Amino acid sequence: MNRLLILSFAAALAACTSTATNQQKTVATVSATEATLAAAGRAAVACMATPVCSAPALKAQIKAAYDKAYNAVTAAQSVADAGGSPDMTAATAAIVALQNLIPAGA
């Protein structure tokens, strides 16, 4: 599941054509990151409904990781909305950290 999310993110980035303006590429990148976060969030919610992720400590870690990823994506969106070019490193890293907390097959 994690690899699928990362691949979908990469595919969305590849969809940016060379003729697109920097702002269009920024919007596409932020949108792809938001979609990846949404998918990771759905996977996290599904995981927490299973016995695999029923430990309160794991649930707290997943929630904290989601909150961190959400805040990073929101910050990137704010920069993009202001016409800037956000550094997506923090958002991407936070999403990957969230994905890594979700056990395979959960």
C-alpha cells in the first residue's frame, strides 16, 4: 500500500508537462501531495479499526504522524496559494513517516 501511494505521487508529478508554468507545476505538486496524504489518512483510519493497530500507543503515533503531515501539507498549500514555490520536503517526509507506521497488510 505504501509503495502504491508513493508511486501515485510520482505519477502525478510526472504529469506536469514541460510547457506548464512554474505555478501550474507547484499547484500540481501540492495537489498530488494532498491526494497522497488523503490516501495515507484513509489507510491509517482503516488500520486503526483492526486488531493490528489497536494498541493505544500505536494509535497515538499514527495520529501524531498524520497531524504532522497534515500541517506540513497545509503550510505548503499556503505558500502555493500566495504564489510561492513551497519546499515539499517536509510534507513528503511526514507522509512517508505516516505510511511507515502502518503495518503491511493492515
